Amino acid sequence: MPEGHTIHRLAARHRTLFAGQPVRVASPQGRFAAGAALLDGRTLIDTEAYGKHLLHHFADESTLHIHLGLYGKFADGDLPAPPPVGEVRLQLAGERHWLELRGPTACEVLDPVLVAVLRARLGQDPLRDDAQPGLAYARVAASGKPVFALLLDQTVVAGCGLIYANEVLFRAGLAPTTPGRAIGTQCWDELWEDLRALMKEGVVRGRIDTVHSAHTPEAMQRAPRVDRHGGEVYVYRRTGQACLVCGTAVSRGAMAGRNLYWCPSCQP
Ligand SMILES: [Zn+2]
């Protein structure tokens, strides 16, 4: 599933392509036909991301809410738009560009009240300037759940996914099983700041890199990582390989149905 940095990149891209323009909206597949009819011809005012949720705000206070889930995918390009092929849930066209969405978990029109409801159930997003990490910490400090599960809980931290959760815990030297209530204020502040910095870098680069400069392929004179997600990481999907810091084999386990990766030496 795309992590928050991908959704923030999409929000920025869609703002560049369409903000301030009246747009044509259609649902070639038909599953979003009623919503598309509501939005068709309106001006797209602005876009924003909140965790893994993408919002397109339209004139007249309607908001298009999209959650990509596991299979959702956007495509865009210069007009004219290609004829829709297959299951295109949403097709949008502005003055010069088109946008296409397939396979999302959510694609719906929300009014301001429902947007507020959505935001209220989401936690703090490290990529947003209005984030309040103290609110997330209050939830963490009151919980006996493992910090790994809390980082992935979208009602605590919005936008953090599997790769960032595994990697930020490695970088902090924290065992993923550490209960939330054992995380002190300073430890949380450092975790949050590191997560924020890593995710901001992800927005710029369009991929997740989490290794310090001393552990890049160039610095270590090793071959770059080969993995479909791309970036250079310490533990994510590196089961059995040598830890880049201490050489211990990276471990894998499952927690709350998610894959957990850690170095038994660096994260005792
Ligand atoms: Zn290690």
C-alpha cells in the first residue's frame, strides 16, 4: 500500500495540473457515476493529503475523497485523454491535462461535515505543518501495545506505513515490541522528528531511503539494493541479510498481521 509520502506527492501534482480550473468529471466504469455527475463542471480549488487520504476540494464545498488502498492507481497526461480502457473509476479533465483513477478503496464525494468526521478519526500526519505530535504521544503513552503497531495505527500516526515503521524503529535502536507506555517524551520527540524528516525526503525523492550517509552503497562499496520498492533501507524485506551496521542477520516476524523486520543486536 502506498505510504503517506506518495499521497502528498499526488496532492501536489494534482494541484499543479488542475487547481483553479473547471474540470470535467466522469466515471467510465460507472461505479462513481453519481459522484462524478455532482462534480462535473465545477472548479477544483485545491488539493491536500491527510495521511493516506487524498482530498480534492471543489467550489461549492464538495470534496472528492480518495483512498488508494492496495490496488488503487492514478495515471495522468496531456490532453486529449486516451479512451478509457478497463475499469476506470474516475476520469478528470482540466484545461490541459487528464487524470485517471483505477481500483481505489474509496472514491466518494464528501460535504464539509463528513470531511471533518474523516479528519477526526485520523491521527497526526508527520508531513502536515498542522500536525500535533503531542496528541499522538498521548495515545502512545497510554497504550500497552507495541510501538510498531501504534506507528501503523492510522488513528495515532496518519500516513506512516510498513516501511517507515520498521525503519524508524531500527534508526532509533528500539525493539518493535517496546510497549507504547515505555516510550518517554524525549524518545517520542526523536522518533517523530526522524519519521518526519524521512517522510519529507520521501516526498522529494518519490521513494523511501532510510540509510545514513555512512551506509549508502557508495560509502560501503556494496551493490545497490534490488527490490521493487526501490530505496536503500536497513531492515525492511532484508530477512537473513547482514545488518548494515553490525552484521547480524536481520529477523522477520509478524505483528498484528503485518511484517516486522528488525536487527536483534541493534534493537535489543
Ligand atoms: Zn544491527
